[in-house]
Amino acid sequence: MSPFQFVIAYLIDLAVGDPRWFPHPVRFFGRIIQGLEKVLRRPSNNPVWEKAAGILLAVGLPGAVFALSYALLNVWLSACPWLQSLTTILLAYTTLATRSLHQEAARVVAALEAGRVPEARKWLSWIVGRDTENLDREGMLRATLETVAENLSDGVIAPLFYLLIGGVPLALAFKAASTLDSMVGYKNDRYRHFGWASARLDDLWNYVPARLTAWLIELVSLIRGWDWRATRRIRLRDGRKYPSPNAGLPQAALAGALRIRLGGPVSYGGVRSAKPFLGDDDSEVTLTEYTQTIFILYAASAIMAGFVLAVRIMADYLIR
């Protein structure tokens, strides 16, 4: 992937986000996962079989996506450079989600500001897994900030990281693994065994990006003139409180940067989950904190994209 191709893909994402009419690979992955789940789980509901079938799916789908996209870009389209370049740009663009993450969060906030609370709850339920019907205004804002922080990692920084080290094929393989986790990586009765491997491998895929994201939030705090030491302190103190090895790090860093408290008890499907608090309860969550979070989203994305571009340019120079 050339520096030029990367810049165009990144700018397309910033310009248009994820329009619903565009045939996004993640939606394609979702349909494949639904079909494969039916096939793989059909022979037996034995936990040992389900875990083995889940491992096959968690390893096989990202592997197949990598192999097919690599063949498409480097073998099948190699005879047509302009089509190869266009396909590379479009596929790279689909792995990024800076603008769409902002758009999804903005719909919740716009509805809140207009006093359309039921609508705000509906839009929020599209981007978070928790129950939203009993959340008040601050609770919805807090949930929005938490999902922006978490998805900054797996929807922006992680794809940029994998575009850097493995190009489009590896970034698409990551998106397949991430889609698997979002569809089957649950600890409920249905997916406890079948989704085990998808959840564990998603933790591995996101291990480095989650830490990069937390460090980038700290860097943005420094650049913006906020108390970056508080950002680091909260990241180090609270970042590993969640059961997930990754999800708490960006959220804790954001809580430290904005001097607010995130996390806390939530409910999923009517079942209460005693999630720990992240950060200090120095101030309530308002539109100011939302605006600052969106600034962090774009700033962290731009810094990481600039790093990817610089490395790509350097690599091209050394190869020549």
C-alpha cells in the first residue's frame, strides 16, 4: 500500500464516513458469520464440539479474509494497476471509522439536545451493548463517551496499526476478527463455548492498539494543555480494572484527561453488572466533555495516521 493510497483512503473516511448504501465488508462478514454458525454448530451442542467449532471459525475466517484479499490485490488485479490501486484505496477506507464513530455519537447528542430522549436512547442502543431505557441525560452522555473511547481503539487506531504492519489484507482480517467478537464473543449460555475463541483472539488483536490508544489520549492531553499527568495516573490506576485486558485502558485515559468518572454498574438484558468506576468524580459529564472527546477522537486519529504515513514514506524510500 503506497503512501498516496493510504492518504486518499484516510481522507475518504473523514469526508464520508460509512454511508449505509455502501457495501461495507463488515456487513458481508456478518452474513458469513451467521451462515457459518449454523453450519458449524449443527453436528452437536456438546461444549467440547462447540469450543472446537468456535476455534475453527475464529481462526479460519480472518485467515481466509487475509488470503483472499492478498490474492485479490497482489495476484488477480496485478495486471491492471489502476484497478488494483482503486481497490486498495476503497478496501483500506472501509477498515477506518473516524467519521462514522463521530456521526453515531452525534446522533445521540443531537437528540438529547432537542429534548427527544426516547430517540436518544434508541440511537444509543445502536452503539452500546447495555440497556438504555433507564439512563438519564448524564448516563447517556457517559455511555456515549465510553463507547467513543473504546471504539477509538478498535475502530480507528487498530485498523491504522494493521494497515501499517500488514496493509489492507491484515486490516481486513482484523475487521473480520472484530466482527466475530461483536457477534459471538459473549459469555452468555448461547456463546459461552462457541464464542470463547473469538473473544480471546479479539483480546490479542486489540492488545497493542488499546495501549497505543491510551498513550495517544495522553499525548493529546499534553498537546491540548490539559493535565496529562492526571491522564497517565488514572490510566495506570484504573486501566486494568475491567475483566477485559483492553477495554478499560482507553476509557480510563479519557476519564483522566477530562477529569470525569466513567464506568460503574450497568445492566445487560435486565441483568445488572457491577462494572468498576474509572477516574475521579471531579465533575459531571456535560456537552463540554462530549466536545472534548470528539476533539480527542480526531486528534488521536490524525496523529496515528501521520505516523503511519511517515513510516510508509520511509519504507518506500528505503526500498528504492
